[in-house]
Amino acid sequence: MSASRCSEFQPSDPVERLSDRQKTCLTLAGDGLSSTRIADRLGLSPRTVDEHLLLACRTLGVRTRIQAVARLTAATRREAEPRSFLDHAP
């Protein structure tokens, strides 16, 4: 399968390409936890947590975990907001 055909199956929003583990690590980092604390909570090594965060940063096209957390948070808020005034109809 060519690279262009593989990209047809990938979501266009980078946040949607994050794994569940990457999202979890970013969420916990957003709560102020260090890699060590995240690792303790998830039963992983701190190095594995750092790897999840690094890959999340690459996927999102950002350089720091703070930027990645901000990108994930913004996407989560967008999903929670109604798309239309019709969504509020009684």
C-alpha cells in the first residue's frame, strides 16, 4: 500500500491520532504530575511516560508537553461545545 493511501485512513485532526495512553499521560501532565508521578499512577516507568509524551508532541507538531496539553485541552473543549444553537432547543 502506498504512503498516500495509508494517509487516507488517518484522521485529519492530529489529536484524533493520539493513542489512549498518550492522551492519558497528557491529561495527567496537565494536572501537574511529573513523569515519575504519572508513571507511578499508571504502573509504567518514567522513561515510558516520557516516550508517550514525546510521541504525543510529535503527533501534535509541538515542542513541549505544555503545548501538547494545551492542544489536547482545546480539542476536548471544542468537542464538548455545541455546534449549533439548535443543540440547545428545549
